[in-house]
Amino acid sequence: MSLEDWFNKRWYPDKGQGSTLPLLAPLESLYGFVSKSRRDTNLKSPPEPLPVPVIVIGNITVGGAGKTPLVAELARWLRERGRNPGIVSRGYGGRARQYPYQVTAQSHPLESGDEPLMLHLVTGLPVMVSPNRDEAARALVDYHQCDVILSDDGLQHYKLWRSMEICVVDGHRGLGNGHLLPRGPLREPAERLRSVDLVVVNGEPEERVKQQCGDLLEFPMKLEPASWHQFNLDKTSTQSLASGPEPGLCHGVAAIGNPERFFRELRQLGFRVTAQAFADHHQFTEQELQFDGETPVIMTMKDAVKCRDFWQAHWWALEVRASLPDVFYQKIHQHLQQFSDHE
């Protein structure tokens, strides 16, 4: 068991039986003090506003909650309505030679990070990466004339000015055991949910999660299988296929924050899944994905972009898309309208 697995088993209660890790209480207090001091400092001296709306989509827990599919879907919605959105990201897992780094179809995930590359390939929109998200956002405005900026993650990156904050909560895992790092999975206290503009819950919230978040879980989101993909010979683009592998035995591969969510989706599609879970952002080698001949290997789009250089014919990528209620998009429209009115 990896250290990540060890913590996840204790951070996220299984049927309500989580661990509070009392020996880590002093470190939790120290983390809370540093986190609050950092936020207070930035609130007292906020960054320079950008001339366009900046919508930050993040979470207050470590691990995946579904924010990246939400970024992709919101980007599509904006483009369909005549806007010119751009996406900024920290580019976790990548190390470019210089920043800000513009993601292209030819980018390598070791430079761009896996999520930024995936976002560029599935949306076709400009994606800019930098540890300094403010720098990346301004580059999108200057070089691409973007009129809306979406930040994939960055809720705690207070050097990035934002006009709207959206927090995503996993309906199954919620806020875990309710403690701050490293005693629990929280990057910020649960009260932070009350200061964001919109709280989106990914999946039907369990009763424990409802008790943690109360009436804040206003906007439900579902991640639904949308299309099957395989990489073309050029390795820089995928072909969207009308159908995927026949339901049956498969190897499910996931190196995301919550791999079990992806495996559940495959089972709901009728697959008998041999689960192959890896640490979030894991960089695959070809040998790691050699299982047993021609049994289909199914992975997330985020993982597929890291495997395109050695892609094989019996491998498949499943793209999921976020489905949200109309009232969510009405809130986004109102925000954009109010921003325009105050210019």
C-alpha cells in the first residue's frame, strides 16, 4: 500500500468509520495557521483585477472531485454562446522550460501536465500553464483576446484575482473526516464553502455528506459517459467513435484522485472490471499496461494523453461530460452580465 492509499483510507470514512489521526493534531494546527495567515495576507492586499471575468473552479479537499470535467463543460457552454474563453492551470506533473507555457496538440504531458493537455484536446481552446496563474491568465488576454478566463483548480491560489469562485464537492467522499491536512484531506476549513459563489456536488450526495455541507449543496452535477476515443496515427489527436468495446471483461486504468469513481462508471456500462489504480498524475510506461493479450484496456482521457506515444489498438479512452441544471448556467450568465454592466 502506498502512502497515498494509507492516508486516503483514513481521511475518507468507509461507511462512516474514518480515522481522526489524533497524533497529527499539532501538524494540523500548524497547517491551519499558515493557511489562514496566507489567505488573510492576500485578502488585505488583493491582486490587480483583470479586465475580463475570471471564474475559479476548485475544491477544498485534496484529490479529485470532478472539477476538470466541469471546466471543460463550462468552456464549451461559453464558446457556444459566442464567448472566447481560455483556460489556465498550474500544470501539475509538468515542467516546462519556461512559463507561461501555451499547451498545443504536440505538447508532452511532462511539459504541460496531463490535465491541461487533456483540456486542450477535448475543447480545442487555448490553455495556458504557469505556477503563477495570474501570469497565465494575462497571457491569454494579451495573446488570444480571451474574454472569460476559467481556472482549473486554484481556489487556494490567492495571487490570482477572481470574479467568481465555484467549489466542487464529491457526493460520495464529501469532506472526508473533516480535518485539515495532514490529519484530514481539507486544504481549507469547511467554513470556506460559505464564502464561494457556487457549490457544485458531483453525484448524489450521501447522507454523511449532506450533514457535512448542509444546504450548501445547491447545484447537482453528474459525470456521464459521452464518447469513446482512440488516438490517431499522428498521436496528437483522437478519433471519436460511435461505439466502444463490447461490454465484458476489461482492465480499467485510472490515475486520478478517486479511481473508484471511474471503475463504477465502467461497471454501470456493463463491464466486468479488473481495476488497475495508480497514484494521481502517475506517468505510465508501456510495460505497466501490458496485461493479458487483447483484453480491452479502458482508461480516462486524462490518462490516455500520457499513453499516446505507445498507444495500442485494444486500448480505449472514455470521455465523460458534466451535466448540470439550467439554474447553474443562469447563475453564470447573471455573473457575466453583471461584470459587463460594471465595466
